Amino acid sequence: MHEVEAKSLLTRWGSMNLYRGCAHGCVYCDSRSRCYQFTHPFEDIEVKRNAPELLEAVLRSKRKRIMIGTGSMSDPYQPCEESLCLTRRSLELIDRYGFGASVITKSDRVLRDIDLFDSINRKAKSVLQMSLTVADDTLSRVLEPNVCPSSRRYEVLKAFQRRKIPTVVWMTPFLPFLTDTDENLERLLDWCFDAGVRGIICYNIGMTLREGDREYYYQALDRHFPGLSDRYRTVYGNAYEAVSENSGRLMASFHARCEARGVLHDPEQCFAYLRKLPEQNEQLSLF
């Protein structure tokens, strides 16, 4: 881990990354791809130590409230957050200034801050976005070794449901020959429906394999599933996307089940929901 003094933080779309890199060790992580131009090892977390100060300066100057999002590139609840508390301090500022918040994570550390999500949701809007892709905990511990297994993430979704804080699930990626099965999809959907998620983001049954990410993934396959990387090379070569041969059938099932349960399942509709911040009078009318 190393600290830097960031020059800017919030994009024009209202997103930010408090950390750069990740310690969760997920074997399929696209953020390892060379196109993101990391100049340090991915596990050597870059900490933007002045992030809260930069965020407060922006929030003070903005005339219109917006949704502030974090976690698109680096999980905001990785281990170093326990001591550094950059995510919590940022949520405290968002709460203080009356903005909305949306966080993407796969860690149960988010439960530490459920009080802030609750407060923000009462004043504006908060959304927990949870990554949920591997229903089998044994397999999850292999593919996502340094973070809580999927069943625990389901419990986190349920905890937010009890607080009436909305949730959205990222059901991606699906790994060909490993998680692209009816059983995996059905179990994940059952968890989502039981937890009352507002939407599920799933582009297809497959994954991306870019330079940098591909090599790391194949090394992990060689360690845990000898011979499987050769199968990937045969089927997908150097393709950017590795789409499962089961994608058409499983995606049809995914859309049909979500539609029947009234859960958002078109990615653009999910993003529109995440971006929308209720007007103050509309929010106050709910309480």
C-alpha cells in the first residue's frame, strides 16, 4: 500500500475511486487489464489520502445535488478501509451535504457503514451495488480468495433489505466451463429475489479477457484447474470477450425470471435508476 496526493477526484458523472488497485485477489478481475495503465503492482493499493478533502470541496460548490458513486474500478471496502476509513469519511460528507450515494462492493465490510446508508437514504437516496457471481461458496473461495463468499453477500443484501435501503446486483462475470450453468444462475437469482433487489446488471453469460487480465486468469486456472486454460485458448484465442456457449439460453431465462418478478434487468434501465436522485419534496413525502 502507498499513499498519493490526488489532484482531482470526482468525474463529471459523479463517480470517484478512493483507492486504485485491490487486495481481494479475484482471478477474473478486468481492472488488471493493461489498458488501465497501472504503474504499480495491482495489489500495491494506491490510497488517495486527500480524497475526503477533495470531495468536500466539490460538494460545497455544487448547486444541484447528484448521486455520488464509488467502486467501479477498485472496491471501496477492501481490507485497508478498516483502518483508513476513506469510504466512511466520504459517506459522512455525502450525508452531511445531502447528496445521494451509490457504492459497488463484494465485501461484507459495508455493513459497518449501514447506519450512514440509512441516513443518506432518508435524506436523499442510497444504493448498495453488490457483486454476486458464484453461488457455490467453495468455488467462490477459489475464484475470489480474499473476500467473503457469495452466501455472506446474500446476507448483506438481506440486511440492507431490512433497512429498506435499495440494492442492485452485478451478476457478472460468468466464467465459461466453471460458472456458466443453470444451477449457478438459478441460485443467484433466487438470492436476489429473496433479498428484494431493485435491479440486476448482467450483459451476457461470459467474461472479458483483455491483455493483462487474461494472463493472470490463465495462471490461476493452471493452478486450480489444470488444462482448462488450454481449452480457453482453443475456443477463444485472443478474443476480447469469452461468451459462453450457454449464453443465449441462460440469458433468456434470466430476462424472463426478472420480468416475472418485476426486477429491472436491462443494464440501461438499471443505470438510469442508479443515476436518478429524487427531488427533495418527493423524498420527504415518503416519511
